Amino acid sequence: MKNYLEYDVLIIGTGIAGLSSAIKLNESGKKVALITNRSKPEESNSYWAQGGIIYMDSDDKLIDDDIQAASNQTSNSLAIEHIEENSKKIVDEVLFKKAGTTFTKDDNGKLKFTQEAAHSFPRIIYNDDATGKAIEISLLNYLEKCEHVDLFTQMTAVDLITPSHHGIEIHQRYETTKVVGAYVFDQKKEKVIKFLAQKTILATGGANALYLHHTNSPTTRGDGQAMARRAGAELSNMEFIQFHPTTFYGPSHHRRFLISEALRGEGAKLVNGSGERFMKKYHDDLELAPRDVVSRATINEMIENKWDCVYLDITNESKPHLKKRFPNIWNHLENNKYDMSTDLIPVVPAAHYTCGGIKVNQSGETNLKNLYAVGEVSCTGLHGKNRLASTSLLEGLTYGYTTAEFMLDDLNEDVYSHLKIRDWSSSQEEVDMSLVAQDKMIIKNTMWNYVGINKSRNRLLRAKAMFSSLHEQVQKFYRGAAMHDELIGLRNSVEVALIITNASLRSVEN
Ligand SMILES: Cc1cc2nc3c(=O)[nH]c(=O)nc-3n(C[C@H](O)[C@H](O)[C@H](O)COP(=O)(O)OP(=O)(O)OC[C@H]3O[C@@H](n4cnc5c(N)ncnc54)[C@H](O)[C@@H]3O)c2cc1C
């Protein structure tokens, strides 16, 4: 049985960014492998997106101001220009024309637009409150027609292959550092195989599941960032984790259900335990202030008054309207015995979006030859310190497409010989899952309590010491145990926890 596969391009991740690259590359007739570690390819953050995606007119003069204002003037203007110039035609081509994604329309068949925090006017299109699901499923349906793309599920990328590290001969160490594919763990066959490719695209998403309370899919454990760093890629802005202010405060399995910002866009007010509309004290834009401002204000209210949560009030809207406009949120709350047309909704902030990531230029290139990154795993600088709502699906779709387009001119090399790359050697000792589970909880609790919304030097130093020691333990344990998707995730999580902590320390010390 072969222990290697050869492709022109290897894409790791089947969210909006990876799918956008795959769909574009398919047109070229090049051979593409698209892999995900989950059994169902839709299992991703993209699937869970609720609010919508920006659909921008060419005369939208305010997008630049809005993105910069939300990020406190820290966004990369080149990335904003890239989105301004390319995104509309890509939404038209990929979502409307190819995938036929459905969006909510009015009675005359015209697209409806909604508004979220820090947007100057309604410019977001949506599919009720399940926009991500509509996009992800329509892209996956279109992918079935893409004959040059092979989709693999339950395949976990373990490490990027660089001949200078993984070559058979000493002489390969003198080659320019370049990525020639990845070692991938086949969960069904329980073995690691070599995927060799001319180019590799990381589209593995963010790292928010490292926190105790988050809104994300469990796939966001920082695998891409960790693999890239081990191979020598630069990361940037890793301290900028966005916390969403309004997630449902109820029985939680760590993944907290998001109460979309679109509710506040459509008039919901935030009130504290005394019934006071507290955002008046914090920002002129009240509930529509940037997310970081609302999250910090909420945590302040909770800590000062020892409240467990604050509340969203949308009781001014009628039951039929709320049921129609927000069907998923309605169902979730109803299952938890809340009627949002009459009850206040208890909410708390939770980790939501990784603004930083693998540093890329406007062509999606990293500092490593033949390695690209797209979507939430990357850092184009578009979001600076704090992301404007509904820009991330757009960023993933746009850069996924333009990165693929950019590399097309340069796909003429031979795939690196598998004979010159070492096979993966792994141990056979069965992994102790209770150790993995406990280590994961240490990471989640420490990230939440010491590297969370309010950071201090002392908390970060404590977190650094804990993660450094855990990192050492996990490395030893990892080397001795047989491969498992959870173990791969643990190794990556502790590395990325340390990266976020160190970046946060640098930023509080400056
Ligand atoms: C609840 C929620 C609501 C949101 N609402 C909005 C919104 O309204 N508008 C908006 O613009 N954004 C929204 N976002 C953010 C947005 O959904 C994400 O930023 C975006 O979907 C990220 O897309 P991606 O393709 O980069 O990554 P993802 O969609 O997270 O996909 C990552 C993929 O990589 C795979 N993967 C990870 N590690 C490995 C590995 N080691 N090997 C193989 N595969 C791997 C995963 O299985 C997955 O297939 C929301 C996010 C959440 C969680």
C-alpha cells in the first residue's frame, strides 16, 4: 500500500477559504487534494456563521472608514483595498453564479440587507440567521462538479514537509527552505502518509477553541498556525483574539451559542442586572459600538457587580417577526425555555475570532516558498486589532479565490520526489485519552482566566510558566504515543497558547 500521494496543490481545510481556493483551482485542470480532519466536510466555523457576508457596491465609500474605526485604525490598508477591488465580483461569480447560494430576499425578489455593529449602513446580505450553513453547503454541492479536486475526510495534517528538515540526505539541508506538502494522519487506516504537492494552502481556521468559553467549532485549535510556525513561517497579531459580547448564558459544553449581532443591528438593547442600559456609560454608539468595546463593558459590569451575565432585550419586536427573522436563535432559546418576544436573553462574552495568524501578503504568500495561507488561519492585516462584523466570510472567500488565481501562473514545477522525504515514524503505545482531556482543560481554563478579555502582566507571566511546562510534558508524551487526531490537536493547542501568551506579554509590556 502506497504511503504517499502526489498533487499539484494540497489544500488543508474545507471551510469557505479552502473551498474557494479549490473551486478556483479546479478551472485550471491542475490536480488538487482537499483534506479535512472531520468526517463531514461541512464541520467548520464557516458552517456556523450566522449574521451574513458583506456585499459591497463599488461606490461604498465608507467601508474603509468602518473597518479602520472598528480596529481602532490598526487595519492594513492594502488588505482593505484588496477586498474593495475584488470581493464583489467574487461573491457574484462564486456564490451567486457557481454555487447558487440563497440569500434572504424581499417580496419583490430583491436582496435584503442588514446592519451589524460599527457598520455605517446596512450592507450585509444574509440567509435568515444561518448564512454560513447556506454558503458552506452550496459550495460543497458545487465542489461535487469539480472533477480535478479530490476530497479526503478524516485526514489530519500533522506537519508541513520541508526537505531541509525531512529530507533523507544531509545535502537537502542546504536547499532553500520550502514546503513540499504535508504529513497527514489517515484516521481510518491509523497511519501517516505523505501528501506531496507543488504548493500547499493552509485554510485550517482560527484558534478560539483554546478558550473555555467560545462560539466556535472544535476544529479551531490552532493546527495551521502551529504547523506553520514549526516549519519556520512568521505569525503576526496573535494577541488579538476577538470576544463576541453576546453568547447565550445557559448550560454550556464550552461552545456557547451565539446570539447574532444582527439582533442589536435590528434594535436589541443590552441591559445589566439592574435593568440599566449600561452601554450609555461606555460608547456613543451604544450597543452598536465595536465588539471589543461592548465585550469589555459587559465584563466590567459583571465583575463590578458580581453578576453572572447581562441581558439582551428585543421585546419591542413582535413574536412573528422574531420567529421569521431569527429562526435558529428562536429555536435555541425556545428549547431553553426563553421566549425572546417577552423574556430578556441572558448573555456573556466568549472567544470568537482570531484576528492574527500566519503572515501573508496580498497574494496569500507566506515567508516560506510554496506555502500559502487563506481565511482565519492567515493574517492579511484586514482586521487589525479588532474585526468589523461580517468581514471574515468575505475575506476567506476573496483571498481563497485570489490566492489560487495568483499561483496558477507558477504551477509548472515537478512535485518533490517522495523517495527523498523520510517516512513518518510513530510509536505504537495507545494514547491515554484522560491525559489528553485533562491537558486540554488546563489550556482552556488558563487561556480564559489569564489570557482573556482583561489581561495583565502578572496573569500572562503565570500563563507563560504554565504553558511552558505543559509544552515540555506534551512533547514527551506525544513522542511516545500512537497518532490520534486529539493528540495532534493537543500538541498544536499548547504551542499556540504559548504563542498567544507571548504576543500578549509583548503588547502589555510596550
Ligand atoms: C458562531 C459563529 C458565527 C459567525 N458569524 C459570522 C458572520 O455572520 N459573518 C462573518 O463574516 N463571519 C462570521 N463568523 C466567522 C467566520 O465563520 C469564520 O471566520 C470563517 O468561516 C473562517 O473560515 P475558514 O475557511 O478560514 O475556516 P473554517 O471554516 O474554520 O474551516 C477550517 C477547516 O480546516 C479544517 N482543519 C483544521 N485543522 C485541520 C488539520 N490539522 N487537518 C485537516 N483539516 C483541518 C477544519 O476541519 C475545517 O474544515 C462566525 C463564526 C462563528 C463561530
